[in-house]
Amino acid sequence: MSFVGHTRDLAAARRELETRRLLVVSGAPDPDRSAFLDAVAREVADAAGLPVCRFRVADAGERSGEAADTVVDACRGGFVVHPCVVVVDGVPAGTADGSLLAELISAFAESESFLLVGSTDAREDAAALPLDRCADGWALLTRAAVHCDRGDPRAAGPLLRRAVEAHQVAGDRRGEAWAVFLYGRMCRLRGRAEDARRLLHAARETFRAVGEARGVAWAGGELARLATGSGSPDPDALAEARRLHERAGDRRGAAWAHLWWTVARADEPGFPWQKEFANVQGRFHEVSDRLGTAWTLHHHALTLARTDGTGGTDRTDERRREADRLFEGALALFEEADCPHGRAWTMLEYALRSPAHRFLNGEWAAEIRHVFHGIGDEAGEAWVDLAEAGPSPGGEPPYELACRYPAALLDTLGWTEAGEPLIPRAARDTQPEPRPDFPRPGDRDGPDDSRAHVRLTLLDDVPVPDVPARIALQVLPGPGHPWSTAPLPPLTARATSLGHAEIDPAHGVPADGAEFRFTPHRPGSHRLRFTVEDPATGTVLQQVEAEIDVVPSDPGPHRPTAPAPRPSARRA
């Protein structure tokens, strides 16, 4: 905690806020203090890639006024999953129990945002105000959540692994549960459904154990969205998540659950989607969530553009103009919220639904592809390729989509009479990587069933430090491979740890059922390499690597479960 009285050292204030994530600037005339707060907030927000949320409470008069209550409620429940640099100016003096400043800092201890407070009095006593948070762990969570919100989860994994460890060291089970939850959310974004399901279940159990009702609701909502990603929405589970958010007093969480419930049902005949999207937009407006508002406008416009109009050409034109207006509003908000993922999808759908808009810009596809490429979303680029190429003669989805998305989801892909794709809504919820076992286009001349593959199986569900976990290695010949009708030759599988872990034995024989014991010595991500060789000739036949996430051990009964290893084949 820091109190910077009358100082106007911008660099020092920024360093303090970035280090402690809490800064109180007190005294000075109101205009000078407000200008200084804005300058500090802008610099920290630009460096962290976060939006700025501003509140002023002095105009409300009494601390019990509506504005003061709104600020405290927002800090307590609003900025956990969608962090910001929060500027609260005009806070009255006073450090007694129950003061607005004390309530703000107490509420901040439950949030993930930077808090920058402007107080009207220089006489503050830091010792009288509470601060009981693990700053490093929460800062890591904040950075990871920002990456996920922007649609760029590539850097989130290492941050979340460090956050789990930081909260574990601090003995903060609540913080650890939020880190595991966000790790599960990141896995869902990357299309790793089983890893996501395992982690989200573990996080939900820990939330229940520590009495974190909001966390239980968020985990339930993410689990429900897993079903949507496979092409089979579960509106009932999303409705239950919404009820849990409302019961916990989490208005922002309830708004997000309401949005995903509406999206899951928007294409049902007779569903009052216009009324529901309007209600959701009102909810997000109440909690000042620009990102939620942007996605609401996006899906509202998409529904409007895809719904057959009645009432003749005039009515159809009116609906198209309304959809264009909503798409443009969503684009502006995605820009403000710095969300390239939402911006790229809105640009794509706007171009597909509005030919006039698309034809005015001959480089529309290249521009959208560039935005997807900037966040490493190869799946998004593949949808742009499909939009450019049109339907294939055989009706089969292209390889770059087929190797990433479940067949059930791709089966819902439709086409308009003009040859424009009706991309499944759930496609924008994930950025799946190619499945390593999916046949490549070059394999068509030499079928995949003529090759042998290496399969790794983690036999123990919960890898923890200093406890051996068993890994089985199998060589699986395809039906067309010579080994499919004969015993496997005496191959050797050599195991190597590429991190702080031991693996024993160093060699195994796949034909005899090779099994290795993996013993990590610290939490985090561990890479293992397995090399399959023909000992008779000394030839390396195949090399695979696996990444195993080890969660810190927990003496309690509710321990997060780590993802299973994901081998990626490398040919020597």
C-alpha cells in the first residue's frame, strides 16, 4: 500500500502502482489530482494492456450514496474475471472501520484489478487499512486473464502455472482455485476439451471447499460452454450458472451467463432473441463491461442478419441496416477493449453479411487474416480461407478446419444461396490446434494406415511434485503396416527428461509394454522426450515429446488435476 500525499512524481507513482497494484493519491486541488490520476492510469493501462474504468464519488455527497455503493460493488464483484485499471477519485477522508476508503481496499483484496484512489484529504493512516492479498499471484492471474479476454491465450499457460505456485506458497487456496479455473478456461479456448473439463471440475471443488460461490458459478458456466464447443449447446446448464451468479450477487457473471444462454438458444424457432439480447446489453451496461457489450452486439447482429425477414424488401433492407449498425458498434467496442479476437470475427461476419461493405475493400480477407494471425489464431485464418474459396464440390470441410474442430460442429456449417458460409457460432469460442493424429493432405497418396504411431498414456491422474507418475508407451502400427500382422520387433524406447524431473527406467521395450515412472521435483510444465530406435541398426524411427503440467501438492482433499500429456510427433 502506498500513500503519495502531494507528490507529483509520475514515474514513482507508476512504479508503485505496478509493484503493489494499489496506490492512494491524497490531497491537492481536485483538478490537479484528477489529472495526475488519469496520467498514471493511462501509463499503467498501456503497459499492461488493460482498459481504464473511472469512478467519482465526491459528487454523491454521503459515503452511503448510490455512487459510493456502485463503486464498492463493482470492485468487489466486477473486476475479477475482467480486470481493469480502476480509478476512484473524490474519496472522502477517514480511516475508521466502515469508511469508504477502507471498504474500497477491502473489496480490492477480492479483485484482480489495479486500484488507483484519489482521496480528498492527506491525513491517512496506512496501518488502519486492510491488505491481505498475494500480490504476485494475483498479478499473474490478471495478466493471464487479459491474454484470454483478448483472444490470445498463447502466453497465459506459463503465467497461470506460476500463479498456481505463488498462491500455493502463500497458502492461498482461494487464489489457487482461481488460477486453476483460468487454466481450465485457457484450455477450453485452445480446444483442449478434456484438459479443460478436468481442471474446471477441480477448480469448482476447491471453490466449494473454500466457500467461493462466485467461483462455483464461473466454473459451472465454463463447463457448460464445453458442450457448446462440441456442437451440442446445453442451455439448461448455462441457465443454472446464471442462477448461481445471481445468488452470489455477481452481476457481471450473471450477465455473461445470460449472454451465453441467449446465444445457445438464439437459433431456436420462436425464441425471443431480440428481447433477450436487449436485456443482456442492459445488464452489461449496468456493470460497465465493454467486452460483454461488444459480444452481445456481435451475436445480436449475427442473428439479425441470418434471420429471414418478413414483410417484403423494405423490411429486409431495414433488418440489414440494423445489423450493419450493430456490427459497427461491436467493432468500435472491441477496439476500445483491445480485443483483436472479437474484432476479427466481427470484421469477418460483417463482410460476409454485407456485400456492399466487403466490395468497397478489395483487401478485406487479407486484413481479417492479418488480425487473426496477430494473435496466433490459425483456426480463424482457416475460416477466412473458407469464406474466400466457397463450398467445396464434395461438400467436405477443408483440411485446416477438419483437423481442428469436432465433426459434429462442422456438420452445422451451412451456406447461403449466394454461396456465403453460415459459420457455427461456437467456432469463435475456441482456437483449436490441429490434432496430431489427423491425416495430412500429403498422406492421401500414402494412406495413414500404412504407418506406425507412438501413443503415450498418463496412467496416474494427478501428477504432483516428488511423487512418481506412470507413463505407458505403445507403438501402434496401422492396418496397412507390416507390423500389424506380425509381432513388433525388439524396439527400444529411450526416455529423457527436459526439465526438473527424473524418469526411470531410461529405456523400455514397447513390445513388452514399456512403462516409465515420471517424478517431477517442482510444480509447472515438464517436457519429456521419447525416442524409439531399432537397436539392430541404430536407426531412430520416431521421436515424440510430451508436456505434463504438474500442480503443487495440496494436503487437503480437493486437489487440482493436471492435464494429460499431449505428444507431438517428430520424425528424425
